[in-house]
Amino acid sequence: MRPCPAFYSRPFNAALEKGDNSRKRELHFSLFHNSLFLEKRNYVNLSFMKTIIIANQKGGSGKSTITVHLAAAAEAAGNGPVVISDTDPQGTAADWFNQRKKAGIETPRYSALTLSDLSGRVSALNEAGAAYLFIDTAPSIGAVNADLFALADLILIPLNPTPADLRALVKGLPLVRQSGKPFQFVLTRVRPNLRNNDGAAVALDALGLVLTTRMHERVIYAETFAHGKTAFETDAKGVAAQEIAALWTEIRAKLES
């Protein structure tokens, strides 16, 4: 078990503050203060950081929403320190983080990643004491995502259970398979009582790689995201927070198996 790494704050911040991108400069990078680590002695850290890449060929699958909610779930479960990053040019997760900092919420942390030095930046986060890194990606699967996949401990593929999304998956799945990294599907934006839900689950289950926990279409996800929050801050005992907590528990078990 890694000890609480209060002494890692300087190299961590030094790693985060590299880069000239204006969006990244706007982010609040004073992330790993000594006092914050000292307050988090209940963290149960892994011996090394786990990197989870959230990817899908098609937009609208809920990648950014599931990224920030899973990161918040991991923190709520005491599995941090947790870091999120955003390689999507739209910067949706990065914008969420900025709103969260304005609201005075310290976790999860954010780190900008430069595609020119992916392995170096991820290594720096690991050495600084992060337990989990969640990386949101652009809605395409190409050369950039191939480089990201090489760093993954798990590739998580959120999938809206519609015929269009299943067809798009066929285009991106070969590259995921070629990475040789473990991957799992999770059904997102699930609407009640639609035949597509079970049909998609059956199709994916044939691969033996679909998570049992589903993320349903809920207003709370969109409303909280716009303000840099999650269901955990708005209704910690509500059904949305419960399903995300269950999803994180299932994913963490996959990582540990």
C-alpha cells in the first residue's frame, strides 16, 4: 500500500503546469496541496495508478458525463486521489472541472495531458501518488486514441443502446481489440422499457464484456454537469448516485481481478 504522499505536491504541480495551451492555463492547477493529502488519510491507494480510458467512435454516448461521475464515485468511495483528464478538443470535462473549482469543490483533480508526452505525464501522475486516472477522449477512434489505449489499464466504452450506436461500434472495435488492453462496455442513456436496451445487452454479452450496471437517462446528470457537480453533491442517496456507485464498484472489481 502506498503511503499518503504529501511530499509529492511539488513534482505533481510541476508536471501539471507544463504546456502553453490557453484553455489549460485557465484551469486551476494547485491540485495536490499538502493539507489536502493530510486530510485524506482514509484513502486506500493502489500500489500503482490505474488508467481508465473512456472512448467511443460516436458522439452523444455520454463519455464526459460518465468520466466525471465515475471519478466522483471513486473519490466518494475513498479510492482516491483521483485525477481526470480531457483529450477531446471540445474540452467538455475540462470545462466541468473549471466550474467545479469555482464552486469550491476540490476533488477529483484535473491534469492536462499533452499528446507529445503522454507516457511521461502519466508516469508523473503515478509517481505523484494518484490512484486512478480517468481520461475523456474525442468522439472518434484513430491514431491519437491508439496512443492513449497503449497506456490503459482498462478501456471503458459507453454505448447508447440504439442501432446507430451499435453500427458505429463496429467501426471502432477493431482498434480497441488491436490495443491488446482489457475493455468493457457499459450501457448509457438507457431509457426504461425499450427493447433496444436488452437487445444491445444481449449483443454485447455475446462478447462477455458488458457490465451489468447500466447508466440511465436522467435529468440530474445533465443539470449537475452544467454546474461542475455530480449526482453525489446534489442527491447523494438518490437513485442516480446509487447506480454510479454500483457501476464504479463493478469497474474497480474488474481492475482488481
